Amino acid sequence: MGRATGNYGEWGFATRAIHAGQEPDPATGATIVPIYATSTFTQEAPGQHKGYEYSRTANPTRTALETALAALEGGECGLAFASGLAATTAVLAALLRPGDEVVAAADLYGGTFRLLDKVFQPWGVTARYSDDRSPTGFANLLTAKTRLVWVETPTNPLLHILDIAAIAEVAHRHGALLAVDNTFASPYLQQPLRLGADLVVHSTTKYLGGHSDVVGGCVVGSRQVLEPIQFYQNAAGAVAGPFDAFLVLRGLKTLAVRMEQHCANARVLAEWLCRHPAVERVYYPGLPDHPGHEVARRQMRDFGGMISFRVRGGGEQARRVLSRLRLISLAESLGGVESLACHPATMTHASIPPQLREARGIDDGLIRLSVGIETVDDLRADLAQALAC
């Protein structure tokens, strides 16, 4: 399990992203962490080894990634997994038992909802969902059986903002842990552990990898909280492979500069979409009239690269707009250098029953946009010609 050690805390974010856990290879002096493509490690004698035995348990490339992730999130330790949902599964399976309850915000990634609804509910875990995103809304759902509060902020796909510090206080007062899915923000924009959260979860597929060429996930927190999750990681085996860890490490090195451009482009496009006659509503926390704007200003460095918007004309018009995009790709996922458009109702959130999905505001007219780092005038021109249909 990688840990944030040394003088990492004294370095700026970009320096940590490039150097934390990534010292020159002691064997060769290689500047970049090697891909240790080995399943096993030769021991000097039974039980005598150099810190590694078998790559499911630990691998030097993965250790470097876990150490870097812990340093970026301000945690003691990090764990890298084969996907974001593998990381989420590990948290839930390690910390919960039949009869326990989870409280989550209603606006939630469809894969997380499916996991809670179709995997953990039959196992005996109850999930309660709060439409009221205030601390009071969460407090009203917490019971003596609640072991975990799970939130995203900004949320997927409606970009709601939740007050991490206030919800952490509510969770702890009731004896529950708070886990924050920080995928939409990235640690460059927001560090939930510093705001009182107990665990941070990422799909490293997204902004951390940053190039749409790797699938992975991670969990960061204190050594004490992560201990049962680390046991589950080794026992269940859904770990990040060395090449995948190498790709995420490569992505981390440019995270700071990429996030600056993601945010700058998204700000321009969100303001432009607000003025477009074909757009009914824009969801972006950087807009002054966004309900969570002030909380986002307080707990985030900037407002992120994700925008959702509802087009006039409903689902039929949304499909028409999406089919006309030329530069922006119609695809699931987010956080890559290229811009992606998504139709949540039929793609990322299709696992949520239609009636429940629409009640939560995810109707057929909603489009989610992951703003890349291309020249913003080109992105605006592509959206303009698509919305002109």
C-alpha cells in the first residue's frame, strides 16, 4: 500500500504529481518508474524478500502510483484498483455487513447506483438516497444502522455541489464514515480529506489518467480506515496491473496543467451555452446563479471541466444534436484531453429505472459534456453547428 511519506507535503501540487513516489529506479537510475511486468519475485530464502512477493499483493509500479495518489489527496495511504467500480466495491464490501445502511445523494453515477441496488441490496445492505443535498437532508436519513455516507461533488451528471465539511460533521456525529467520489473534481481542484472526509475514491480512468487509454480506480485515506480495504484488495484481487499503473502515473505528471485548461474551456462554453436559444438550462458550478456556486468557491480551486445542459425539444432534439457533432465525440467516460459528449439517460445512467431517473432530473433532453483541452473556439463552433439543427 503506497503511503504519502518523506517531504511530499512540503511540495506544491504539480511537484508532487511529478515526483511523489517516483524517485529514480535504484537498480538502473531510470528517471521514469519502470513497468515491473512480473507476476512473482524471487526470494533469498523462505520469507526473506525485498518487500515484494506476488504482484496481486504488491508491485513496485503500483506502489509508486499509490504513493503518488496519497500525496496528491493529502492521505496517509493509497490503494490502486482495476477500475473505479472495483475501488467502490472494495470500500463497500470491506466496511459493510448485511443489515448495515448506506446514505447517498440521489444524484449519483449510474454504475454506483447499480452496484448498491443490484449487488449489495440482495446481500443485505440498504441504501437510502437523499434528494435534499443539505447536511440536514443527510441527517434526516441517518439511523443507528448507517455505517457509510457516500457522496459525489460535483455530482454526476447534474453538477450539484455538496458541502463536504458539513456533511462530514453530520456523518461523524452519527458514527458513520464519509466517502467522497472525487472523480469529477480531481485532487487538483478539491481534496476531501482536508475537509473532513474519511475516504476519497476515484475512477483513475478519468482526469487522473487523462488520455482515455486506461481503466483504473483508487481509494485514499488513513492507514487505519484503509486496513480492511487493503485486505479486501489482496483477497479479492481486483488490482491495477503494472502497465495500467504506469499509464496513470504518466497522466498525473500533467494533471495540474490539464485541469487549468479543462476549467478555462468549460467556463467559456458554459457562459456561451447559457446565451444560446436552443439551450433550456445549463448545469455548471462556475456560473454565479448555480445553487452551489458559493460552496464550490469555498471548497474547490476552480469549477471543473464538466458541463451538463438541457436542450429545448427534449430527447428527440438531444439525439439530433449529439448525432451532428463532428469534433466532439459521442462516448461514455470523461476527463480525457479530448472532448466527449454523452446522453446520460441512455448511456452512463441507463441502469437507473426510467421513472426514478427522470424524477432525479436525468431526462432524455439532458446532455453531459466533458470539455477537453482543444482550442475552445473549435469546440464552440462544433456545438454551434450541432445546436443549429
